[in-house]
Amino acid sequence: MGEAKAAALPTEVVDRGPCLASPTTAIILGALALALALVGLYVPLAYPAHDVGDGVQALVAFAALSVPGVVVARRQPTNPIGWILLGLGVGVAFFKDAERYAVLDYHFRHGHLPFGPAAAQMATNLWAVAFLLLPLVIALFPDGRLHGRWRMVLWAYLALAALLVALLFGFSAWEMAGRPTAVDGSGHLLNNPDPSGVINTLSNALLFSLPVFWLSFVGRQIVSWRRTTGERRQQLKWLMGGGAVSVVGLVVQFVTTNSFSGPTATLVERLSSLLLLALPISIGVGILKYRLYDIDRLISRTLSYSVVTGLVVGVYVGMITLVTRVLGFSSPVAVAASTLAAVALFNPLRVRIQRVVDRRFNRARYDAEATVATFATRLRDAVDLETVRSELLDVVNRAVEPAHASVWIRRPE
């Protein structure tokens, strides 16, 4: 009896200890992020010179980061991924507020508002904090734990990232000291030239070394995906699916920003930036295991509709070119003929391509459909009721894998 009580005492002390990582803390931080995001939306409405669309985009980014962060932090308070996502939501909202406040101060109030220099500092450098935190989510996915040498890699990454952030803030503060401050239309410092000398060399070394860590984090998850099965493999599929969509959005945004201009380019850039939010959303789904096995269907549908869309657009453009330039018909006739051809081809192409994609990426669904189709063929010639019942149960078990199955047959009166 005495030994049992002595063994239970340390556990009781640990359970009663104070813990900041609680569901209440998650709700408070989520409310703070929401308040900051709403403030960032109010400033463009109050000052028409600001872009309202940018404020809406920031609000969507807040939701995509903070909502999964709050849910994960409340459900799994010991998992650091939820708190990192929640911190990213607060940081992104604060970063956008700092940009708007810096523009409001230096463009409209001529630098007379309080905390104007601090806002300009945050608007110029705070992006680096968010940019460096997101790879941590990939490294720690899904349970927030690293073992062995990966813990040393994590601490080395954190040290280099902290050094880079300190360099950015320190150099911009030194540039602002005793000099007139000016910001551009986004609130970023204008009198912040490229560093030189030792700072330049050190910054470049950090910028080139940090991507090595990012690639190692991704490589770790790929190796883990190849070695695991079952539920963990599905979690990693969600991570890789969201990461792939985010990479596509990043590439489209980079190409649009550097190659095009005008309202259309701005719209494409903002829409592509929304694709970046697929990563935190998929991370939240993977950690919480909500509809975890739907990732196979999502991947197959995305691939099939992307291929079908590309083929239909190609047929549409080819038909217009053929009818107008080769056959010499008028443009309205070409458009009508091409539209009818595209509509007629869409569904047959979709069915055919969906089967090919399911055979490769959604094998469970393809096998289930093949099993049911084979059973339906055999059922036409079946005469024995007991044989039909046993085969039906076998097909149901193989196709949908229920916990239990039974067949009820009404006896004739």
C-alpha cells in the first residue's frame, strides 16, 4: 500500500502543475489573431488609398493559419505544431497591420504617429519570422516529436534562423538611427540599402544554408512515407498533397510577379497566393485525422479534372484554329463548333481518364468497382439463394470493409 501511494505521488504532482499550453490559451491567441486581422481590414476601408483586396487576402490567410492552429492546439495541447500555426496566424495578421500602420503614419500623418519606426521595422523584417517558422511544421509533422540526430538538426536550424532575424532587425535599426525614414506603398523601409562587408557575407551564408535544412525536412518526410503504412501513411499523403499545391501556387506567383503586370496579373497573383494556404489546412486535417482516407479520392479527382481540362481546352483551341484558318469559316461558327465539340468530349474523357487515374492513385476504389462489377456479372446466372448470400457478403467485405455485415431475406408469405 505504501509503495503504491509513493509511486502515484509524482504523477499527481505533475498533473497539477501550471501549464500555459491549454485550450484556453489557444482560444485567447485565436481571438487576438482575429482582432488583428479585423484591424487590418478596417484600415483599407477607412483610407481609400489602401487596397481592400489586400486586406481580404490577409483575412483569408489568417483563417487558413489560425483556425487549424486553434483546433489542433485545443485537441492536442502538447503538440507544438498547433501552437506554431497559431503563432503564424498572429504573426501574419500583425505583419499586415504593421504595413498599413507604417503607410498611414509616413504617407498620411508625416511620421507624427507613435510607434511609426517600430511599425516600419516590423513591416520590413517580420516576414522572415513567418517564412522561417513554416518549415518547422513540416519537420515536426505529425506528432511534434523528433528523435536522435534530428533534434540536433532542429536546434542548429533554430540557431541560424534566430541569427538571420537578428541581423535583419539590427541592420535596419542601425540604418534608421539618426536618419529620415521613408516607406514605400507597402510600408517597407526605403532607406534600407543592401548590406555590405561582414554583414552581407554572413547574411548570404545564412540564406544559402537554410534551404539545406528545408530540403532535409522534406526528405525526412519522404523517407518516412516510403517506410510507413496505414494511418501514418495517409497523414503524410495529406502533408505532401498540401505541399504540392502550395509549391504550384508559389511558382505561379513568382512567374506572374516577374513576367506580367496589370490588373489581370494582380488577380492571378492573389489567387495563386491562396494556394499557399493548402499546406496549413492539409496539416490540420492530417494531424486531427479528420476524413483522413479521403486524400486518395481528392488526389484522383484533382489529377483527372486537371488532365480533362487541359485536353478539352486543347481541343477547343485546335478546333477554332482548324475552322477559322484552314477551313475558312467565320469566327462565330468556329466558336460554336468548338464549344459543342468540347461539351461532347468532356464526359467521355472524364470517365476514361478517371478510370486510368483511379487504377494508379486510388486503387482501393478501382478494386472495389471491379469486384462489384464481377459479382454483378456472376449474379445473372446464379440460382442458389445461399450461394448468392455468401458471395454478396464476401463482395461487401472486400469492397467497403465494414466492421460487420449481414443479409436479411424476407421469407415469402
